[in-house]
Amino acid sequence: MLADVPVAMIIVGLAAYLVLAGADFGAGFWTLAAGRGPQADEIRAFCRHAMGPVWEANHVWLIFVFVVAWTAYPVAFASIASSLAVPLFIAAVGIVLRGSAYALRGVVTAGRTLDRVFALSSMLTPFALGTVVGGIASGRVPVGNAGGDAITSWLNPTSILVGALTVAMCAYLAAVYLAADAARLDEADLVAAFRKRALASGLVGGAVALAGLLVVRTDAPHLWDGLTRGAGRAALAVSALGGVGTIALVVRRRFEPARASGALAVVAIIAGWAIAQRPFLLPGLTTAQAAADHTTLVALLVAAAFGALVLTPSLALLFGLVLRGRLDEAPPSPAPPAQPPAHPPSLPGRGVAALAVACLLSTVGFLVLAEPGWAHAVGIASLFGCVAATFVLVMAERPGPPRP
Amino acid sequence: MSAAGFAPVVQQYLLQARQMQALSLAVHIPLVCFGIAFPALVLVAEWRHLRTGDPVYRTIARRWSKTMLTLFAVGVVTGTILSFELGMLWPGFMASFSDVFGLGFALEGFSFFLEAIFIGIYVYGWDRLSPRRHFLAGIPVAIAGVSGSLFVIAVNGWMNHPRGFRLSGGQAVDVHPWSALFGNSYFWHELVHMYFAGFIVTGFLVAGYYAWGYARGRWGRYERAALTIALSAAALAAPAQVVIGDWAARTIAKEQPVKLAALEGLSETTRGAPLHVLGWFDGKDVKYGIGVPKLLSILAFHDPNASVRGLDTVPPADRPPVNVVRFAFQTMVGIGTALALLGLLFVYVRVRRRRLPQSRWFYRAVVAAGPLAVVALIAGWVTTEVGRQPWIAYGVMRTEQAVTGAGGIPIGYGALAGIYLVLAAAVFWALRRLARVPLETEDAR
């Protein structure tokens, strides 16, 4: 039982990555497909703006998936990473290019090359990650150090299909979210532009998903069996309902609920994959066989619980601020008036200097001369004290008007 | 599941795989320094603004926070590369041991998450949050920068001193991840050493930028105040690092005597061992070096006649490449000492005279100190990581048992090197753009 819990965490992580970072990738896609003319510039600017404060936080979900995978299922992770090194490397390259284009774009007003690099890497990374999923799902990764074929394990019908589907889902999610953002800001032109894009990409995504089922049927029969029976079939049905529902909501301009149903449609596909593959991670390797020691799994759960405790309110704060528009570009506000100093600068007293010297002596005694571990701990604490006290002394300015 | 499927494979490009990993680490580690130290410096500036109402400190905090975000975004992607490489290049290591140390990365993931959330709020929240709440939003960024490196260094400490498991058929069993990572005697000195390195690298690089401007006449109140904050941090961290380095070396003498022997080029176990500065290890002795009798025994064990273990205590196949390690170590110590002296000079002038140094040579030295600090940082990591060879997990698994069986490593290595060159150029250009935003515009916004 415990051995299956990390799979659930990985699925949650993948779903969050797809729903959040996927939309960022999709926004990158729409900068490429913005067309020409003044409205195109407006669309591109809007795509960029939407990613602002949340991009880094969204990206972390991928790291979360990795660390859970390798901590909980070491052999399976190592088999996957070594067999699928090529698409993973391509995805990593895409992430680097995209991340740097992003880092630059905060600073630089749009350059054409930068835009293209950004948009192309926004498609490359989801496609490559999709082929990784396709390789695993179609049973092409055997247990072992680089045991799978370097090429066909990720360039095969299922992988290509899943890669294309991932790109389509990203574009679709982004269009729905951006339409909702535009509606919130009462940008009628942008609402119309993204509404059109949401409908088009939703239809394309649905078509690719349907075509995908046919491909899976011949290319990965065991996956097909899992997807067309029991819980797997239910997940697909939920996804289909979510997709159709989202299109209906977008048609009727009900964008906020469309955000949720669009995300649901996408998440259900991931859940369906996990259900269809159960209980195998890799051919011949079940989750129970692949799972790490009991103590490690418990430690991972404790860490995750602690992480959730800290991160849930933090994420709620971030998305609360973003969705309420509190972190949007505000109109330039006047610089706050120079307040009279709350505490006029004064020179630190002799006590600070005495503290610095005392801590220094204590450091020499406990860290340099003494041997036991507890003494070193005291010594390090003293060293920090010495540095902090001296920092106060060094930073102190003479009271009075600033010297020229 | 046993790791039986993970019988070691022959990889003709093992050296290239190691270099690719080393390149990725060398690119990422300077950014980690900014993750550790920059939020603290930004908060010091903002704190001074809140306490004194002086707008110049607000301008400093604001401008620095944008640089901080840019460097953080680049650190995110270079750090992602590292997590990909762990599995892509070293699957044998991951298959056998990632259940022991993986927890460290999981915790690091969470603290990175926290950092990403609050750095967004902090940098996009200027003018939009109340001054107090804005300052508070910066505190988790500073904490997470430190805790993130803490968790990763716990993993490195474990690689140097693997504990908390039993080996059975090539697989770790009976795993105790918490004590393996945090009850590890090798972890604390690495952590504190890296923490201070963060302030040295960040402080001198930031101060170096303003010292560069000093020579070009950019020397207003803004520049002086910014330089004072950054340089004060670096100037105090550099001498403190000497004390910590001494502690680290004594721990290594105890825990990894072969690494110490490689650092010092000591081929045979010696009572009252001498210390050599400079020179070249010819396989038996240090040639052309300056020897100080008994100093190594004194430094390592506080006893002039203590016996220091030599390289001969292990078979030749278990020894690290001495000259690489020794050269890296001497580079780190040499630069570190010079930076400590520069720092003490600054502290003396500030505390005794209550002003900034006035010599042009001082500012030239500060300009040089930034890049030198980065060199010392990399040299330090080369010392500990090449000094760990031929082991990936010290005494437990060899690097050659860990490497991937996949082909194409040279292609990946070349591609990555090319991408990092482009990335470095792009970052340099972006930071220059940020620095050139006129101060007045910045203040008005």
C-alpha cells in the first residue's frame, strides 16, 4: 500500500506541472502563433505578462516529480533516466533556453530572436517530456542501465502521439487561462482573440487525443486494455466530459469555470495513464518491487507533509495575490516621501565592540583549539556572533549629514 | 527490488561524463552563492531604509532585487540540468543509493519551492504591498536560500561519508535516511564553509561592480552605500572563512585521511609531517615546494609529532589524482588568504576611521576580488570532489560503477558547453542592461 503512495504524489506533481507550467509553455506557443500586426504585439505582450510572478514556482513541480521518483523508486528512475537520456536532455535544453529567454525578457524589451527562442523551446520541452511518458507507457523502458533503445524508446508512435498531445494541451490550457485573464481586465479584443484560440486548440487537442487512442490500440495494447476498462475508462470519460464542457463554457464566455474544467480534462488523462499501467512501473517491475525501504518511504511522506504544511499557505498567498491582480504592473506610483528617520543613525556603543571581541575569543577557544563536536558547535555560534557584531560596527555611519 | 539489473557497464567516455557534470556544477555553484547571500544583503538594505527612512537604501534594495530575480531564474534552469544529469549520467549510483540520500533533494525541492514563491511576491510586490509586509515577504527567500543549500550539501556530505544503510547485493538496505543525511559528521563543516563562501563571492562580485564604477567616476551616494553593504559582508566573511577552513581540514584529517594526503602530497605516513607550499608532486615527493617542518601535523592534529596518514595507506587504484587536488587546494587557500587580508584592511579603515578607504589601489583590488572569489569557490569544490575520487560514494561505490551505459556523452557534453556559453553571454548582457537603468527612473517608479 505504502509503496503506491509515491506514485500518487508523482501523478499530483505531473498534473500540477501540466496545469500550471504547461500553461506557461502554452503561452510561449501563442507568442509564436500570434500572427502579425498591432494585435499580435498586444497578444505577445499579454502572454509574457501572464507568466511574470508565477513562472519559477510553476517550474518546481517538475523537480518535485524527479525527487519523489528517485527517492521512492531508485531502480525504476535510473532505468528511465538512462534509457530515455536523449529526450530528457532535449527537454533540459529546452528548459535552459526558455528559462534564459525568460530571465532576459524581464529586462529587455522584446527582440525577435529572443521571442523565437522562447516560443520554440516552449514547444520543444513539452514535446520531449511527452515522448518520455510515451516511452514509459508503451513499455519500451526495460529495467537496467540504458537498457532501452536510444532512439526508438522515445521516437515511436505512442511517444510522438503523446508528445504532440502534450503540446496541444499546453496551448489549450494557456488559451483558456489567458482568455479568463483578459476578461478579468476587460480587454475585449484580447478576450476575443484568446477565445478563438481556446476553441481551436481545444478541438485540435480533442482530435489528437482520439487519434491517440487508435495509435495506442495497435502500438501499446496493454495500455489500451487499461484505458478501456474499469477506472481507466472512467478517467477517459471524465477527460472527454471536461474537454467538451470547457468548449461549451468558452463558447458562452464563462471563462472562470472553464479554467477548472479545462484543467480537469487534462489531469484526467494523466490519471488514466497511471490507472492503465497499474501495478507496473516498468515491464516486469511493479511498484511494490520497485519501492525503496519502508523507512525511506515514511521519511518521504513526513517530508512531503511538512512541505505541504509550509507550501500550501504560501502558494495560496501567491496565487491569491496574482489572481486578484495585486502583483500586476501598477501605474507608476509616486515615490514615497522621504520620511523623517524613525531612528536617527547613531554610532553603536562600546557594548557591540566588546561583544565582537568576546565572540572572537570564544571562537578561537571552542572552534580552533577544542576537539569535541559540541565545542565546535559553540565555536560556530560564536563566530556568527562575532561576524554579526562586527558587521554592525563596520556598517555604522557617523551621525550627521552624509559626507560628500 | 535488487539492483541486479544494474551490473556496472563499460563506458568509454567516463572522463567526459565527469567533466560534463563538473561543468554543470561549476556553472551552478556561483549562482547558489547568490541564492545564499543576496537575499540577506537585499534585506539589509531594505531594513536600513525602513529604520532610517533614507530613500537611497530603498533604491539599492529595489535594484538589487531585480538582479536577484534574474540570477535566481538562471539558477533554476542550471539547477534543473543538475537534477536531470544525476539520472542521465549516474544511473548506477541512483539505482543503488537514491533511496538513502534522495530525501535531501526532496527537502531541497520544497525549500526551492518556497524561495520561488516568495521571490515572486517580493520582486513583483514593490509599491504593491505595505513596506512592512514587503520586507516580511523577503525573509522566507533568505531562509530558503540557506536551507536549500543545506539540504544539497547534506547529500554531498553523505557522498563523502556514506552512512545510514547496509549493503546487500549491491543495494542499500536497512536505510535510515534522516541520520544518514543529518546525523553525518561530515556535513557541518561543508555547510558552514559554503555559507560563508556565498557571502564572499556575492559580496566581492557586487562590490567589485561599484569599485569598477569608482574608477570611472560613478561614485555618488548610491554607489558608496551599495558598496559598503556588499563589501562589509564579504570583508567579514573572508577572514572568518580562514577559521572555518582550518576546522574543515581537521575534519578531513580525521574522516578522509587519503584526501588530506592528496591535498598535501604526502606519499608515506609520517610523524611530524611537514607542510609544502607550491611545488609539484612527482609521485613520491613534492618538488620545488617550500616546506615547513611539522606544520601539517600541528595544523591537522594540534601536535607537532602527530602521525599523518599518507597515500600509501590505500592501494594506488584508490588514490585521487594528487596534482589536480593539490593545485586546486593551494589555489583556494592562496586566494582565500589574500581576500581575508583585503577584508581585514577594509574592516580596519571602517571601524577606526569611519569612512571608506581612499586608495585607488584598494578599489582595483576589490574589482579583482570578485572573479578571484569565484575561482577560489570552484577550486574548493574541485578539491573536495576530485579529492573524493575514485569514489562516487566514498569507499562504497566507484564512479566507474555509477556511470550510464548510454552512448553519445561527448555530443551531450559539447551541446551543453555551447549552451552555457550562450547563457553566460546572455546573463552578462541582461545584468548590464539592468545596471544601466538610470537611477532617477528607478526612483520614480
